[in-house]
Amino acid sequence: MITSRYIQSYRMNKEYTEVSPSDPSVNAYTTTLSAVKAEIDYKRKKCRYVRKDGKCNVLFRHVPEEWLMYVTDIFTTLVEIRWRVMFLIFALSYIFSWLFFGIIYWVIAMANGDMKDPTNAPCVYEVRDFTGAFLFSLETQTTIGYGFRGMSENCMVAIIVVTVQDVISCFIDTFVIGIAVAKMASARKRAQTVGFSNCAVINLQNGQLCLSWRIGDFRRHHMVEGKARAQIFRPNMHATGTEDVNYKDLEIKQSDLILAIPTTIFHVIEPSSPLYRMSLEELRKDDFELVVSFTYTDDSTGILHQTRTSYTPDEIHWGHLFQEMLNVNRRYYKIDYSMFHHTAKVLVPEVSAEEYEQMKLGHYPRNSPRPKRPCINRKPPTVTVELVNGTPKPEEHVATVATIAAVCEDH
């Protein structure tokens, strides 16, 4: 007979269920946690530090000389602005330059008397008014050359102005092309093709509680190398009323990756982990954010990129594991990306990693009932995995909890 303590530790949380992304009755990749939230009075909803798309939810106010920073680094400013604003700025730069030099040619023509005396030797042929001067400026800068207007050798000032306009035109063209190429080759576009799973999971791996999430590259041309990283972001409110943030790094096993196929990143919840003393109930009550990132070098361009996202306690699913995506045959490693966000329920104790280690060593809390005669089940028991997306045949897995799941009978 299994004691009530073991039943409470190993039972599956029935209120905590995940829905399939293809279910039209709910939002995609969401989790129904209303019953759990009602039990723990989880009512406060904090603003995210990093949104799911990787953008930091940070607003700067009263930055000293902010406009000067944008002007001094004009190249980065134009790369970061929207396409429509960039097109407007470049169109105005061309139009203003044509107008500016057109006015200069008009003034030169007026000073030389080309407007009053058509028989006079002109500085610029066929420039008798402002419209002609503007068209000559446009033809000169764009190198159109219709053949009606042209420079003469009568005015050295006009020759110098044409030379200066040609040089400035080369600078404008180079700047426009460089900005357009930089925006099209932006690292943000490549980062959108590397995705994280919509949730993180906590389950047992080799007899230890582990926090894991999945990352995959959706392009055929993969990166050269990459490094995964994770941090716990937690806001702190002091007694004085001031608030700051605290960062704690999570140690990741095998953080250096070559992401040819989707990979599950593991963090073993050890005594050094900030999640070591956190049970399921405490996880739902806690207020923190798991910020994960993946920094990598693209194989095609050699440019360094970074993709990031975050998980709140609502999005960390206790007692779940990611479903298999890989199918190996004689020719290919086939990846089914329709299973990228799917998870399955498994039996996992709802206690913290610290209590779990104590239970493995046989140290039980004082108030918990103990079996009269402990026994050891040397054959690891098998548990039935309840698939979330409704797979008709349940799978059987060897329970990694076998180290503490010894069945103890009362006599």
C-alpha cells in the first residue's frame, strides 16, 4: 500500500492541462491555469521585461542630449528607423539637393545676364529661368543628359558648382545604397527564422529535476556555431519604495551548439540554481521572468546574430516533456516542425528539487507518514505518458523517478 505522502508527491495535477495548438476553441499554445490560479490567489499580472518576439519592453525617459546621439550616429539611426521614414528622408535629400543647386545656377545665370540678353554667351546653355536651372541641376545630379542644356566654358564659378554637385551626388548615392543593404541584411530578419518553444517545461532527466526549453532553426542554411544562455530576471521592491532588478544566471549543460536540428536546452536544478527550493505551488506564486537567448554566427553571411525570448511562471509547465520531432531513416534526419511546441504529461513530483533530493536519501519531513518497512524496487517502473495533442496510443517510458519511487507496503 502506497502512503498518502507518496500519492501526493507523484500524482498528476489534473487542473494543469495544455491544449493543442490546432485546437480552434482556444488561443494557440496557451495553457488553462484558472483552477491553479484560483488555489494560489495568483491575481497580479506583471509587465514583461522581454516580450515573446525578443524585444525588450523598456521605455527611456529624459535621456541627456538624446537628439545629439541620433545625429552623431546617423548611419545606425537610419538603419533602425522604419522603411517608410527612410524612403521619405532619402527622397527629400535628393529633392533639396536639386533645389539648392538649381537656385545657385539660377543666381549665376542672373548675374551673367543670361535672362535679359539671349544673344549673350551663357554660363549654362538653355537656362533662361528658374525652371531651366532646376532641370539642369536634376539632369546633372542624375546623369540624365537630355542634350538641350549643358555647361559652357564661359563661367568658372558654374564649372566649380557642377563639380561640387557631382561629388555630393556620389556621397548621397553611396549612403542610400549602404543604408538599404544594411536594412535588408539586418540581423533582426535572420533572428526571426530561429525560434523558441512557446513554453518551457520541468521534468525528470537522469533522476534530477530539469528545466528545459526547445530551440530550432527554420532555414535550410544553418549557423556555424551558437551559444545558449539563460537568466532569471526578478524585480525587487525595497523598504524605501525604490525598485530595481536582479539577474541570476542559470547554468546550462552543453550550451555550445551547432543547430542543425531542433535542440532541447537543459538546466539541471542543482543546489546552485535559483529554482532549487521552488516547488510547483511556489513557482505559480513567484514573480520572475526566465530570459533565454541564443547567439550564433550565420553560415551564409558570417554575421553574428542573437535571438531571445522570455518565459513567465505561467509558461513554465511542470510535469511536461517535449514530444519527439526527429525521425531517422537511411537517407535523412526528418524533422516534423508541427510538433515543435507540443508537450506531453509525465509523472513528476510536485515538490522542490531540494525536497526531492532529501526524499531520494530517505530524509522525510517529520509530519509525513512513513512506511513500516521500506523496500527497494530494483526494476524501474514504467509510467504511461498522457499525450497532450490526443495521440490515440499512449506511450510507455521508463520512469526516471525510479530512484525514489520504491513501493512500500504496510504489513
